[in-house]
Amino acid sequence: MNIRDFFYNIIIAAKKILQQISYDAQKMDSVFEDHYLLEFYYLYPNVSSGTFAAKTNIPQIKIDQYITEKYGLDFFQLSNKFRIEHFLGKNALVVSVENLDISSLKGSGFTNLVEFKNAFSIYAPISLN
């Protein structure tokens, strides 16, 4: 066995152990609130459950499972939902297609208007005119 195979086997074993660790709901709520909500993690462009897992040292599969069970959404959908809510709360104004441009999205986590409009149509309680 060469060194590469040796470390590969160690990594596989470590992943199996991490997947078996129990993360109770209270701990997950605390981690999620501390890192995802209070730090506005969802506002960063290109977030994923993988990057969030790396940040929190919790296996990605556990994060995905927690979000699905608690919110009924996947990580990407939840991030877009919170982005829209944040955008609407921050920009308490009438949003219409005519007055919406890329500068309006600064700090929202969206990188283009198409991405924003698609998420907005799904998660906003109102529609764009």
C-alpha cells in the first residue's frame, strides 16, 4: 500500500465516523442561528451546504438533512428565501421591474437580475410588476 492509498483509507474512515455522529436538533439550531442567520451567511454569493459544512465542521449530509427536515427546502432554496426576505426588509419600497437594476441588488447575495427575479417569483409574498 502506498502513502496515497493509506491516507485515502484514513479519510474514508473519518467520513464514516462523522456521518454517524448524532447532532441533536438543539445543537443544530444553535449552530444554524449563530453562523447562518446572525452572520447573514446566506448573503454571500456562491454559498453552498458544502462551504457551510466546512465553516461549521459539521458533515454536509447532516446540514442538508437538518435544513430539509426543519424548513422543507434545500440549502440553495433556503438561502434564496432568506435573501429575498432580507432584500424586502432592507428595501421597504415598491419593487417593480422598471426601478430594479443590478445596483439595487448590492448586498443581497444575488449576482444578476435573472437569478434575483427567479428567486423573487418563488419566495416573495408579492409579485414584481
